Amino acid sequence: MPTSADYTEKIPNNVDLHEDRRLQRALESWQPDFLSWWESMGPTLPTQDVYLRTAVDVGREGWAHFGHVAMRDYRWGIFLAEPEPDRRIGFGEHKGEPAWQQVPGEYRSELRRLITVQGDTEPASVEQQRNLGATAPSLYDLRNLFQVNVEEGRHLWAMVYLLHAHFGREGREEAEELLHRHSGSQEAPRILGAFNEETPDWLSFFMFTYFTDRDGKYQLGTLKESAFDPLSRTCEFMLKEESHHMFVGTTGIDRVVRRTAELIRAHDCDDAGVAAAGGIPLTVLQKYLNFHYSVSLDLFGSETSTNVANYFTAGLKGRWSEERRRDDHVLTDDSVLVDSIVDGRPGQTEVAALTGLNADLRRAYIADCGNGVNRWNRILDEAGIDVRLYLPHTAFNRKVGAFAGVEAGPDGTLLDADAWEHRKEEWLPTAVDKAHVRSLMRPVHERGKVASWIAPPSQGINGKPFDYDYVHLA
């Protein structure tokens, strides 16, 4: 199996696609539909070319090429990470057996569903972000948006390849449906709720790439452990690209916090003064954080799940960093604590470890999210500002799981319906907050310039300076 991409093919790949003519023809017949979707549902800002990263190898070094590419000519391809010789299943009832190269018949529908749901998130985020180019705060940011977009498109290709290669007619039908559902559509919405939310401004984009793409990291991490080796290797390579998406969110929020801190110090002002000076108040930042974090928590599903227990036992989906866990990797005799309502307040209940795997994954995600909040608070601390951002309680603004039927404040205090209605605008973005953020979204498409509500980045892309010509507009 080659590691480098074959760019002489109509569909670049490192899976020897030319050796399976039937599969090659099927994917080549899907390709025009993908390109049509990209033209109709992808980025709306006209460009000549963009300084993009294109995957050319799956090794650790030198795996990507950078250069100006016309977006419509971007070479979306199919790449699986290098195979691990004699790979063995690492968990569940098949632990120790050879990893599967083909789909076992008894797990066919479950694997197809897992791949389809993952695949559905990829074009959804492109659709959510399609209009953001028109209000980009700099050419650097515009390029990063488009890099995220084309890689989400390639991640769609990754899942479509698996559907076509391993699931026959049903897989081909699922692949077609991935282009027929659309984010926010009333008739055919995307499968997961967070991917039907709007991303109307760049603060939302940075929060999305920090919180929601981070959920994607953890979901891909569980699929990377899969006994189905092609899925494992596909997700391993996707994680390499996904890290850039989270970098965009992390550093984007860094720069918003830094600019707001600069305005507070320059004008010795409160939130109203920051808004008047053309910045984003810290309270508004916190509200956006509260919303995107709580919506992303819902993506992990209910705290207890027999489906996830069955996925683990069957070897379809493992835990984050499964190989580092110091247990038997079977879990039939273990228990864990999960969030629940206990005596009328948020608490924890002990459940079988297998049914609590969603909560296990969510805990790792929450700890990871806290790292970003610590970063942003260090920026405030260095600026001599005593306000601190925080992650709200896991019971706050939840629509899925143990806390779906209650209302709670950011500190976890349960509220009745009237109290929630009275106070929710303290904690979630209001129409006024959104209007203010939208009012700042004026495009800056001049080299070396940046919008006044965000600080410039500390460095450019791939060794290039900030004032490099990252995007040539049409």
C-alpha cells in the first residue's frame, strides 16, 4: 500500500484505486455530484486562487504541499494512514484477534451508520461557513477559512470512499444522501443538531472550530481505534488535518481576547466602552462560549448508552487513547460515575463502565476545552485584567442526556422555567449581542491589514509573513 498520493489519477489516492475498476468508476461517477455540491453549497466569495495545503503523503514528515490553487481545481483525494503490520484488535470481545480488512456481516449496518454520521458532519460545516468569506477580518483568516473548508470536503471523500468500497449499493445510496441533506434545511437537515446551527459571524466560526471541531477530534479518536482497519487508518490521517481546524479556533479566540484586552487598557473602559470602541466585550465572548460549548457537549449523546456499549464490545469504536488505558480493555466488570440528577440537583450516579462510555469521552473533551480557557485567561492576566472566562456547568443549556429535562445556570444551579426565561439573556447571546458582533464583521481584504475587533496573528502560515498574499480575489 503506497503512502504517497498518486496525483496522476482523476481522484488522487494512496489506495491503489486503479486496481479496482468498478470502485474507481463508481467514485468517478460520484465526483461530478460532489463538485456540483461544492459550487452550489461551498464558499460564496469569488476567488482566483488561495494559498492552500494539499496532502501528498501520509507519513509524519513532508506530508503536505503548500501553494496557490484555484479552489474549484483543488485535488480532493482519498488517503489512508500507513498500515500497521499484523495489527490486532485492542478492545472488546474480539481483543487480540487480527484487525478486519473487510466488514464483518454481523456489524455491517452499525459500521455503515457510524461512517455515515461522521461523513454527514463534514459537508455540513462547509455549508454553515459558506458566507463567511465576505466578512473575513484579514486575508490570513480568509485563507484559514478556505483551508478548513477544503479539508472538510476531503474528509467527506474519506467517508464516501469507505461507503463505496465496503458497503455496496447501500453504501452508494448513503454517499448520495450526504450531498442531498443540507445544514439548516427544514426538509432534509443534517443528522446532528449542532450542524444545523448558523455560523453567521467570525466569532461563531472561531468558537465552532474550537469547541465543535474538538468534538470531531474525539469522535475520530474513538473510530481510529476501530477493529475495522480501513476506518481506523482513514481516521488516523483525518486527525492530522483536524488539528489545523482546532488551531484556527484556539488562536482566533486568543486574538479576540487580546484585542478586547487592548481596548480595555487603552480606554480604561467596561463592556459598554469596549463595544463603543469597536471591540467584542468579554461578557459577549463568555455568552458565545457558553452556547457553543453546551451545544458541543450534546454531540456526545446521553451519559448512558447501550448502543455505545455494543459498539465497544463489538470492536467498532474504542475509547480515546485506548492503548494507554490501564485496564482489561473489555470492561465487563467495571463501573464509572456519570452525570445525573440526584435528589433534585446535578450529581453523579454509578453505572456499568460499558454503558457510560459517552461520559468517559465527554470528560476527556471537557478537560481539553479547559486548556483553551486557561490560555485565554493568561492573556487577560498578562494585561492586568481580573475578569476570567470559564466553562459553564455541564447541566447548562443542555438538550441531550441527563440534563435535557432541566434548566440550570452556568454554576449548575437548577432553575424553574420562569427563572430561566428571566435570566437566560445573561448567559446566552441575545439579539442585541449578535447584532453588535455582526456590525463588526466588515471585510478586510487588503494585504497586511486586519479588522479592528481582532489582533493580528503572531505568525503567518508555513513560514510566510502575515502580509503575504494568501488569497487572490476574483
